[in-house]
Amino acid sequence: MSAAEMIRNLPQAFDASAASGTDCTIQFNCSTPMHITIKDGVCTAGDGPAPSSDLAITMEDEDLMALMKGELNGMQAFMTGKLQIEGDMMLAQRMASFFDPSKVG
């Protein structure tokens, strides 16, 4: 599975109750840029860059997949340079809790 395929699968792993009250767009800058939008308790995935985003995450594909599966600690990835973040830092810290790692891929 590629990082792009994993991102396309995020809506199936989405936990609406964990993201209650969150409306945002998250850009994933990996080998194939993708984005997700969370609005009104629904998560959708889109190809390419988002017109605008609240959070942009830049990572190598393998690291992004490990992060979303819960195999890579986000803070460690950030501190070691594997994860670059632009935008809403609080959203970045909460994002992993919006998805069930066992359903990510």
C-alpha cells in the first residue's frame, strides 16, 4: 500500500466522535500530494494539493504510514526532522486521535 492509498482510506478509519467540533483541511505533502477535509463529522480525501489548508504535513511516505498506523511517535518524528508541520500545531497533535490505527491500512 502506498501513502496515497492510505490517505484515500482515512475516511474509513475516521472516528467522528474523536473529531467532534473539528472542521479543517489537512494537506499531506508526500510523494503524491493528497489532502483530507473534516467537516460536520465527515472525513473526505482528495487528490493533489488543497486550495487552502489548516495544517500541512510533510513526510516521507514510509514515515507517514508508520505515523498513521501508530508505529511512529509524532513528537519524536518532529524532533528528529522526519515530520515537518506548517499551520495549526494543536490540530497536528490531535490529528492522530481522529483515526483508528488498526483501520488505517
